[in-house]
Amino acid sequence: MLVFDAAPPPPPRALNGGCASTLAFEFSDGPHRLIVNCGGVGEAKGALPAELVFALRTTAAHSTLTLGDRNSTAIHPDGSLGRGVAEVEMSRDETAGICRVEATHDGYARRFGLVHERRLLLAPDGRQLSGEERLYPAARRRRRGDNATFQVRFHLAPSIQATITADGQGALLRVRGGPIWQFRCRGGMLAAEDSLWIDGAARPHATLQLVIAGETPAEGMTISWELKRAS
């Protein structure tokens, strides 16, 4: 099952506590969570420190791309959302049972002159998920002359053990009591870093995240990745 955030953030006055999570996704294999976001406090207000609650709303706390270590939509100290994603375009096709979704957002156009496009392709049997992150110049925006760092994050469920391959381009994901998945990427170096997942009762669990990192030139670039069930 694939869940994809393909809508702009809510207007500042519509929801207090909205997240900078545009184009983030979650992915599960039957009862086994694979890719998650870091979660939130839900109805358990006051259960977590305010600093952590703020961090859970950031783009880096979600399984998507960050550019220049910035949020795709600004989060103000008072909790309201600021400038960033104003427009999201999305298309979906399910020809021959293959689910294809393409979506773009303009959250980095003002600061970096780049649009983020995410393409996801889910096989009919659900055993393979392919993704592509494309950064390209925004129309009518001045491009920056220097390179910008990027990170594509895949927060893993607490039940997953990740082993990075020697070439830094892949990982083996072992689900406790479940299947094995293979991860491969191109366009950046892959690493496993610490992460955190908050469950429905606002309890924190230590976990890992896969991070594809690198630099993009002013004209943009493409990062591709693939999740494939091995057993």
C-alpha cells in the first residue's frame, strides 16, 4: 500500500500544526510498515517536548526530498505556516494495473529557482516501487549560480534492519518477522542515519532512515531509486 501526500499544505488559518510534508509518501507490505514519516502527537497534546513537536512538522521528518536543508514550506515560531509550496500539480494513471503518479511542487522555486517533481511507479503485484526525483528550473524564476545540497529521506519503520551495500548505492532491508526488500539508487550517495518514529500513543521509537545525499547544479538533476521485494 502506497500513501502519497500530493496536495499543498493547508492555509495558515485553516489548521494549526500543519506540516511541510508535500510529496512525502509511506509504503507498507501487508501488515508490515516499510517507509514511514516520523509521526506526530495526534490527540496526545503535551505528551512530547515542544521542540520535538516542531521538528516532527519539518520536511526532514518526512520521506521526501529536502533542498539546501530547508523546509519546502516555512514553519514560523508561532506554529503557523509561511511561504513555500503554493501550487502542486499531480497526474495519475493505472493502465495495465501499473499505478503511475507524478506530482510537482514549487516550494523551492523562490529560494533556489528549482521545482521538485516526484514520480512513483507501483507494480501490479505491489512487489516493486520505483521512484524518480527530478529538480528542474522554475519558469520566471532566477536560477542560483551555485550548487545546492539535497537529501532524499526514507524513514524506516522500527521493525526494519538496514544494511548498506559496499558501493554506497543500495541497501538490504530485513523486516522483523516479514519479507526482505532491496533498495537501489542513482544520483547520490546512500547512507543509513538515525531517525525517530512516534506511534499513535505519542510514544517515541528509535529507528533508521535511508538518505540519498549530494549536490544539484543550478540547472537541476535527477535522482532515481527502487524498492524491490526479494522474498
